[in-house]
Amino acid sequence: MRNRNLLNLKIKSFFGLIAFLFFFIYSPAQSLDVAYVPTPDFVVEEILDMAGVGPGDYVIDLGCGDGRIVIAAAKRGAFAHGVDLDPQRIKEARENAEKEGVTDKVVFVEENIYDTDFSKANVITMYLFPTINIKLRPSLLEKLEPGSRLVSHDFSMDDWKADKHVRVNDHSVFFWVIPANVEGTWSWESGGERFEMRARQKFQDIYLTVLSDDSSLKVENNFLSGERISFTATDSSTQKKFIYSGQVKGEKIEGIIQIHAGENKTVENWKAVLE
């Protein structure tokens, strides 16, 4: 009898532990990914300065806390909304927006940042753990339009190096421009010649091979920022130099070519298509 009671006690204790762990893991309080740490006001201003936030921008702050970044963006003329999973933070943010007189420009949404549709924003701000940054990174690169700006307080994006990184007292601010996707083989014609460009890409870093009628040109000065792409290509046999500058528009690149052939210098339109 004593053994049976002991067994029953152990069974109850086991299921009690399971119930506690279930509550601990799945209760709303524990589903918050990031503990709330407010961004100092001087860092808020640096974030918005770095992103060049102003009229015409739409800012989404992922993990908005008390709404200070969203409110500061609205004061600069932008429209913005903040996302946070904590209902208390959302309540504070709405109250703060009311106090600052910007309720006509902002919205605060209680939702999981992984469920947020940020595809229509052109500025994203975030103060999240590095693991969350990395988890969000594929969606940010896929869904944001090329040229959109991304700013992270204190934490980077691992091997996606920032376009700009500054220290503000004891804080770091990281800035990226979402790059267009140029991976693949592109072709165009110029001066009766057919050109082919084979592009490999790692974030904003591009590695180009350019061929002219099967002759390989020397490629230098590769640059990609948002939709803007530029590079130079030189025919080593003739020293003819091509300077390309254009805008990536999906499966097309449209821009301009400078052609330097000795003293003869001309300009042509550049239209490349993805094969």
C-alpha cells in the first residue's frame, strides 16, 4: 500500500511538472522573444538620421516597446507603425502617441513580428536579439523593395555586413540598404557587339564576369546599392573601356554606358535582360 501511494505521488508529481513546464513555455508572458529595454533618445535620433527618415517615408519598428521610434519618425513627417507582442507596451505606445500629438500618423499593432507584413515599408527599425535578426533576415531581403533601408540597434546581421556602422557612446547602430537581386546571366548589345554578364551575389557584394563575343573583359569597380549597379569593363587587347551605370528593374537593367576608345568617347543607353 505504501509503495502504491508513493507511486501515485510520483505520477502526480510528474504530471504536475509537465503542466508547469507547459504553462512556463506557452504562457503569453513567456512567448515574448525580447525583454523590453528602451532605446535612449539620442540613439533614436541617430537611427532616424542614419536612415534619412522624413516626409514620404513609411517606417515599421519591429519590437516597438513604448513607441518612441515610431513617434519620433512621425515628428519628422513620416508615417509609421510599431509592432510588439506585449499588450502593456502597446498600451503605453498609444498613450505616448496621444501625448505627443501624432496619432494621425501612427498605428501600434499587437502581433508577433514573424507575422508582420513589412513589405510595403521603405524603412525598418529593430532592436532585437542577434538570433531573431538572423531569423528575420531572409524575409527582409525577399519582401522589402530594393533600396529600402534597415537599421538595427546594437546587433548586426552576422555575415551580412552593414553598409554603415557607427558607435554612439556605448551603443552601436547598423545600417543596410536592401540590394536588388542580380544573380544570373544578363545580355545586351552595344555597337554591334553582343555582351554577356555572369553575376554572382552575396548580399550587396557582386562578382561579375563580362564577355564580349566570347572575349573576357577585365571587370573592376563593382558596386550595388539598392537598385543601383555600376562597374567598369576593359578589353585588354584594345584598351577599350566601358563604364556601366544603371538601375535594376526585376529582370531588366536600364542605364547608360560610357565608351572610351582612345580619344573617342561616346555615350549610349544600356538595356540588359536576364536570360
